[in-house]
Amino acid sequence: MKYLALTLALLSPLAMAHNFQESAPLPLVKVSDKGELVLNGKEVSYQSWQSSALTGKVFLVQHIAGRSSAKELNAPMIEAIKAAKLPHDQYQTVTVINSNDAIWGTSGFVKSSAESSKQEFPWSSIVLDAKGMARNAWGLNPESSAIVLLGKDGKVLFAKDGQLAPADIDNVMALIKSHL
């Protein structure tokens, strides 16, 4: 029994492999190498982005490594968001793509894909993080996807690094609806 307790104590920090605390603000991060994609007509440009700007709406932040396997991890969460048709004046999804965590030689493709997504979904908020600033500041796992839900005050309502279970998705959707 002692060994089980010791094993669980050693594993618990691994299960919480992020720096998010419920009811606390998102740890501050600034992305200035690339940054937030801005659409001007059909041209995409970049501007510096800071996590401190995430207030005034309910925000779901999806942080993904710049690889398709990471994007697929929490695709069911994004599909649930799309299906809910949430009001844009009260809710926003922010996708932070860590192009520093891309398969070698594919960062150009990651950038091009992000720019195409911005053109297809101009209301979306996409941040291209070329140096992995968010991953480092938030203590996230490499090659993964994290979901962080923020209330209108910018405080964390839910956070998980890795794939969300169906119960997690239900929980996040209920939290979104109760905080709109």
C-alpha cells in the first residue's frame, strides 16, 4: 500500500503537466515572433499577441503543436464548439500553434496552413508561435494539444494538456454555456 501511495504521489505532477490554476489568470505570455494572424483583404500579416488580452468574452484557448497529430487530439472539442453556434460577441476560440514544435522541415507548411485557415475563417483568432513561447510559459507537453477555458474575467475555468475525454468535452461545453 505504501508503494502505491508513493507511486501516485510521484505520478501526480506528471498528470498536471501545465502551469494553469483554476480561478487564476492565465500565465502571461507574449508572442512577437510571428504572432496573431491579421487579415487585411486577402493578405495575411502578423502582429504581436499577449494572453492578457483574453478578457471580456469566454475564451477557449487551444494550444497545439505544429503537427497534424496534435491538431487531431482535440478535434472533437472543436467540432462541439462549431456545432453549438456560440455567439461571437460573447465567445471566441483562440488557436495557438507552436510552429517550433513541428516535424522537421514542415514549419513552412504549418505557417501556410494557418494563413489558409485565417482566410477561410476570418473571425477566428489564430496565433502562430514560432519560438514556443506559450508552451514554455504554460509548461505544456511537446507534440500535444491543450485546452484552456477562460471566463470573461480571464480566469481559468478548465485546463487539460492532452486529449479530452467525452466527459471533459461535456464539462467544457456546460461551463461555456453557464458563463456566456
